[in-house]
Amino acid sequence: MAFLKTVAVIVFWLLVWEVVTVLVASDIVIVSPRVAFARLYQLAQTVNFWVSIGTSLGRVLLGFVLALGCGVALAALSSRFKIVHALVLPAINVLNAVPIASFTILALMAFHASNLSVFIAFVTVLPIVFHNTKKGIENTDPLLLEMADVFRIPVWKRVLFIYVKTVAPYVVSAASVGIGFAWKSGIAAELIGVVSGTIGANLHNARIFLNTADVFAWTIAIILLSYVMERGFKVVFKEVLKWQSN
């Protein structure tokens, strides 16, 4: 039943798209779903398509993983040492406030464009992971920590059996949201920086040459990849949580 409902919703919006295409009647502004998906199929037959996807995907995932590791580590240190929290929090707040476009321009001035999507994905996801992880640490049951003190449980056992079990759901939640943000911001950075051999560069070229069919085809590819990535990570995290509960 859920599957049929999803199909019905997709069909509805495809029909809306088709109607808008007929009303606008301009291939430069918008193309029909048939043209967009046909162009996507054509692109999928080329080596450039898969190389661009692999390049963008690898760099975005690298930035995401780095943000995940650093965010958890900084949250743990901030919860343990007040001086670390005082020093780190302003930087995290700045990362939250500064637009992606500004970070992209500054990054292009600082290092090679090939590392752009890694950096942008990193700075986008880091605040999300930091705040969620810190909240999870703060919500750890104080009675469990008191019991650990009474029985003089070693630090590594406290981390493994108390903190990890408590904080894991918060980290999973942050990662589930963060992977989507990493993907979108990374592609946006590639587009602004015109990073060769990436999805963003292909979108830029399509815009320059007014190739609307390519713009829609690459956009569909981005949406599908984002969905697959988010679903994939949710499955992985679900298994992690299941392991934590055992």
C-alpha cells in the first residue's frame, strides 16, 4: 500500500511538471519529463557521467566522514573541558551562520578547487554533528555515571557501555540529516567553483550553453543519488543502533 501511494504521488507531480511545460511552452525555461529522463538515459551511457558522479560522491563522502569524526571528538572534548567548549563554540556558530557561497569563495582563494567539495561538505556537517553529539552527552543518565564512579569502572568501559549507547542515537540522527546537507552543499560548491570533472561543472556547462535538458537531467541524477545515499545511511545506522541495543 505504501509503495502504491509513493508511485501515485510521483505520477501526480510528473503530470504537474508536464502541464507546466505545456503552459510555459519554452524549451529554454523548462523541458518535459520525457525529454529530461531521455537525456538522463543518454548521459548515463557516457563515461563522463559516471566519472563525474564518482568524483563528486567520493569527495562529498570524504568531507562528511571527516566532519562526523571531528564533530564527535570536539563534542566529547567540549563536554569534558570547559575551556575547549568556550574556544570551540564561537567557531561552530560562525560555521552555522556563514553562507555556503562565502565559504566557497574563501576556499577557492585558499586551496585547489579539487578539494572544494570536501571542505564545504565538512564545514556544513560539522556544526550538526557537534551540537547533536554534545546534546547526547549532556543527556547521559547521571545515575549511571555515579554508579561508574562508585564501582571505579575504567574510562574506556564508561565510554563503551554508557556514553556510546546513550550518544549513538544522537549521532545517527545528525548523520542522517548531515549526509543530505553534505551532498547538496558539495554540489553547490562545485557549481560555484566550476570544479572540472564533477557534477557541479556539468551543471555549469549546461547553464552556459542554455542546455536546459542537461540541467534537468543532472538535477534528476542529483535527487536520485541524494535519496539513495540517505536511505543507505539510514539502513547502516539502523543496524548500528540494533547492535547497540544488544
